Amino acid sequence: MTNLNFNANVAWALVSGLAVGYIFGNLLPMHGGGGASASSGEVDHSISAAPSDESIPADWLTENDIGASAVFQGLTSSQRYLALKVLNMKPCDCGCPHGSIAKCKKEDPACPVAPGEIETAVREARAGKTYDEIFAAVAHPAVMPAAAQPQGQPKTYKAVFPAGTPIRGPKNAKITIVEYSDFQCPFCGRVEPALKQVVDAYGNDVRIVWRNIPLPFHEHAMDAAEAAFAADAQGKFWPMHDKLFANQGALDRPSIDKYAADIGLDMAKYKAAMDGHTYKSKIDADMKDGAAAGVNSTPSFFINGQMLSGAQPFPAFKSAIDAELAKANALVAAGTPPEKLYDAELDALGAPAPAPH
């Protein structure tokens, strides 16, 4: 009996040992330092162990492919892996059709967003952050377009604006579109053709009011906003506006200075305003009003006080404008003077008004 029990125990130990050996020999290497599975030949993408350079999948774009070798300099193998994983997995926030940040940078070297996202990913990887932390740091929801309005009633706001605010269109237009925008934001650039369609379609019935929200992660947005106001002081806001949007990939100070010369500004006055940050307080006031209005993304619009968010196509603007135009025509028919029309439209909203500065 004793021998039988002993033999059974030995047999059980042998079977158990074989099972454990199989697991360690065949399954666990799939989760190791990025080695290939013996059965599938697929490269492991896990990061439970410090990956080696050999673990970089063949279909990933590397720092050499995207012209970022200098940025990646000094990273460990593990840090390089994590940075490249984010850049190859995360869509570029410019809204392009290319796909990942890395692919966008390769296929569109002038993308205004990808270089900053690459630098952020590398910086966070160098700081020892995890994949999820790097991914979150690179994500900039503030520049993503709003896919749809919130459910229920549209958001409303008495979107007034201070004297001297740039306006395109007649003073007594029936429709006032207050636009909160950022010259470096790709979505803001993308919506400009739709706004041109609005002007072409509605003529003197519409005016567009510009207000600035230069997002903090757009390094040239504040300079661009100041340049636009410096141009406005010389009666050329809209030519500078158009020039800046036409050149979103080159908004560094030397480039902006060139655009100022191109549109014929008095360069001595322009440079004095830029160097002295003459219009920064005006931009800060725009940002304060935008925050009070609940603007948390660019571009955002208030069409006679009704909010429309994101880089919307012309039909979205048309739908909102037609509804407000019917209300405006009713007010005019009831005897509202043209110069009082916008105030009457805002009063009819029953919406909150901005606090005084």
C-alpha cells in the first residue's frame, strides 16, 4: 500500500511538472520582453517587461520615419517603445484622415499639431510615465470638434462684445455670429470655408464677430492673436485673419511678421504693439468672456445667442441661421428698429448675460 501510494505520488508529480514546464516553456514567453510566439510568429506588444528595440513591430513608424530622431535622443529602449506605441496608436488631434500621429507627421509634415504631440509623448516617456499616462497627456480634447449639440434645448448665452471687437458684416444685420476661435487650431481653420459660404448665402443679413481663445498648448496662438489685433489697429484685421489661417503651419514670430509686411502694415507700429504686448489684455478679456459663456472647445459659435460647437459644415450653420432669421423677421414685423434688433433677440433668450469686466 505504501509503495502504491508512493508511485501514485511520483506519477502525479511528474504530470504536474510536465504541465508547469509546458506553461513556462510555451505560454509565458509570449508575455516576456517582446519575443515572438513559437506557435504564431507574432510580435508581442505587451509592456509588462522592459521592451527591447527588437520588440518594435515592423509596421510601426519610428522616429527616423517621422523626422524626430533628435527628440528621441537619450531615451531608454522601454521609453522609446512607449512613446512610439502612443504615436502609432493614437489618432492625430488635427482631425486629418491620415490616422495616427506618426502617420500624420510622415504624410503631412506641415501638420500644426503632430510635432507638439510627438514632443509631449517623448517628454512623458522620458519622465517614466506609463502608456496610459502618456496617451492621456498627448490627448487634447479642447481641440476636438463637437460631434453634436447636447441633448435637449440648445445652449444659449447673451453673447455681447466690447466696442472695437472685429466684425465682418453690417452693424444692423439680422443674424450675429459670435465666433470664439484660435488661429493655430486646425478645426478653426477647417470651418472657415463654411463661414465664407454663410456670408455668400446670407449677405447683409449676417455679421461675424471675432473673439480670441488662444489655447495654451498652441505655442504660437497668442502671438497670432496679438498680430491680428495689431493689424486691426491699422484697419486690416480681416486681411491678417485670412493670412494667418492660410498659413497655419507657419505661425512663428518671423513668419507672422512677414505676413504683416505682406498686407502692408506700418511695420514700426506693428512691431511696437507686438513687442509691448499692447493687445494682450484685450485677448484676455475675450478668453474671460468665453469661459463665462461655457466655451470649452474651439471653434465655438453663438448664432443670435444659440450655441453651435465645432467645425460644423455649412448645412449646420444654415439650419441654425434659418431658425433665427425667422425670429428676427418676426421682430422686425412687430416694429423692432434695426439698431435694436440684436438686443431684442438676446433679451428674448432669457439666457445669462456676461459679467462686466
